[in-house]
Amino acid sequence: MRALQALIILTAVAGCAADRPAPPATDQQGIAELRVDAGPLVIFGITRVTAEAAGQSAELAFDDNNATYAGTLILPSGTQSLIVRAFNGDAEVGKSQPTPVDVVTGAVIRVMLQIFDTRHDQPPTFGPLFDSLTFPTTAQAGDVATFALSVIAPAGDPVSYAWGSDCPDATFTASGGAITGWSKPTQGVCAVSVTATSNGFAISRSFSIVVFPAGASGAVEIVAGFVFAPAISLQVPGVGCFDSSDPNSSCPDPIASPSVSFFQVVVPGWGGSSPGSLELTDNCGGHIGFTFQGTDSLSGAWLPPIDAGVCILTARAVSAAGAVASRAVAILVHAGTTPQPQPPEIGASLDGCVLQPGTPADCGTLFAGQTLFLGGSVNWHDGNQGEPVAIEDSCIGPLSTPGFSSFFLSWSVPSLPTATCTVTVTAINLQGQVTQSSALYHVFGT
């Protein structure tokens, strides 16, 4: 997608002209004449453009002959704040940042601005999360049985309930409540169903119950540029969230520590802008481990907290132009236990010299300029990788952060006569346990 650039021409009118509205009686005001190049806006589905400044607003009318939007604003002189909005029908889909404009009589000022795409940074819509359903399997004719459905609305949205039965003579005491009484005056087998609805999304459950017999001033000429938000995808397959375009942001499957779920965040497009920042966070104190962090994607594993509750995982992308897109999912977390994995184990060698935990292995003297080769891998045992493996030479600095458990790299011995350099490999698992192995070498020559 391409961004639309915006040019504003601000003219403070000093006199009358045949093709221009008459100026105000006082010299403290000017007439803002607005004109917008409509071609790019029509292409991107923008049907209406408005401008606001100094408490005044104008809808820019479409001029079919010139393919522009045009209108006027009467503004007081001085510095005014201008906001331009773009609409698709009645829905606002873009807005500029407030832009200061100096309205000066007899002057023409050109200002560049951009209208930012606001369609893809709306709050997520969460459907209800099923927690539990309680009911008896049998009842006596005429007696009242109690049914209870427990659901969670992640953002506290209203939930409506609807109970139903296939037995015509059965009755509910509260067919629209989360808890209801139910009775049937005669014996029989009945199917009971319940549906909980929130934000237009519904979950349903059903069961059977056996009933036994009883007893048994300036001019602003505007060409508005539209900055599109990035596209963003978040998938958490371990809890059933596979489709990032699903309007229901509640994941269907629960999870409990020490189980983990892998995730992937992908930005397939930055809205015509350059890449910016990309992050994944949660609101419940879980642990997020990144095995890969790239310009357009993140991947790794998420460990839920021990306590039960609802966790919201949020992926957020901000383009270099400042447009924001986010994708959030709600996950039901059951009470769990503290994970007790083994710490990671590093196996690596530096030119045949095996790195050791604790005291570094001494690999002897190496010549300045000599090529070093380091290869190895990390065994995470029963834990999960929490961060990319970090490799550092103390005489050079960080060398690499490979996203995978295996690594192989090479570099040159620095020209640091008599220096002793230490090569360290660091592995951190998702549970926060750290393992380091290292080796040192001595530099000879210049």
C-alpha cells in the first residue's frame, strides 16, 4: 500500500475577489480556503474529508470536474490547530495529528501533514470463555433441580444467557440467568441446552437429565495523505488460536503451568511504511521466551502464571511512520504448579578446545589474525528455550545471538598483544535458569 502525502496551503485573505468569499469585517480573521486532491482518497475508499480549526469545521465538497475536495473556514488570526479527518461512509477511518498553523493576513503558508489509518488499532472484541457447567443427572418429578453455567468475559463485557429444554412441560425459574432452577411435573428424559452470548459471540453446552416419578483568518488548501497501519498476525496454537483473522479473540482451550504454548507473531506488511517496533506482552505475569526476534516476526514460547485467571496476550507493531496495529487474545488459565526443569546444558568447542561451566577452559596462545571457529548446541532437557543463545568474546564484544539451539560461527583473533580473551556462551530457559560455558585464549603478535 502507498501512503498519501498531505499538502496544506494556508492563505490569510486581505481583500475581496470574484472567485473568493468576502473577508470578515475585522482584520483579526481570515478565510481558510480548503482544497484536497481527491484522486488518491477515492482509490482507497475515502468518501468524505473534513477539516477542523479554532472551533470551526468544514466538510470539503467533492468537485467532479477537478477531482478535488474543496471548502472554506473562517479563522481568527494567530496560531491555530488544524485536524483533518477521513471517512468511509459514516465511519471515521483516518485522522491527522493536530497541526499548528499560523494564520497571518496576506500570507500563504504551506504545511505538509499525514492522515493516519486508524482502522487496525481498535480494541479487541472478546467472546465469552467457558469455565464450567454444573447440573444433576437425575431429578424427582415436581422437584426443582439447579443448573449453573460459569463463563468469563475477559474485558468484563455483559453476558446474556438462554436456557432451553425439549420437554414441553418443563419450566425454568430464570431462563435468562447464569443459574436457574428447572422442574418437570412428570417422568421422562429431557435434553437441556444453554447458550451464553457476549459481544455477538456465543458458546453453547447441552446435557440430559432423567426425571423419575415423584417419590421415587487564513486559507488552508489540503491534500491529505493516508498512513496505513501495519498488518499483524498472532497465533498461539497450544490454546487453539490459529486464525489471526478470527473476529473472536478468545482462545477456546485452557492452559495450566507448567505446560507452555508456542507462539508466532508476523507482520506481513507495514502499511507502506518502513518497519518499526514489534513486541509481545501479557497482563498476568506469565513468562515469554523469544527463540527468534526479527524485523517482521517473533516466535518462542509462553509459560502461564501459576494462579488461575484470564491472561491477555497482546502483539503490537508500530511502523516507522508511527501507525499502530495490535492483536490480542484471551486465554483461560487454570491453577497450575511451579515448573521444575533442569537447567540448559551447553556443549561447545573453540577450535577443538571444549568450553566449560564455571572456570573457563584455557585454550592456550593464538596468533593475532588467526581465524577462530566455535561450534556447539544447547540441550534444553525438559525446559524450554527462553531467549536466543548469546555468544560473546570479551576482547571484541557480542558475536551472535542465534535463534536456534545449534550454532557455528567464526571470527578473527584481535590484534591485542598479550591480551587474554574469554569466549562465553549463555543459555537461558523459559523458566529463567541460566547456564554459561566459557574458554579463554591468549593473544600473541600484533
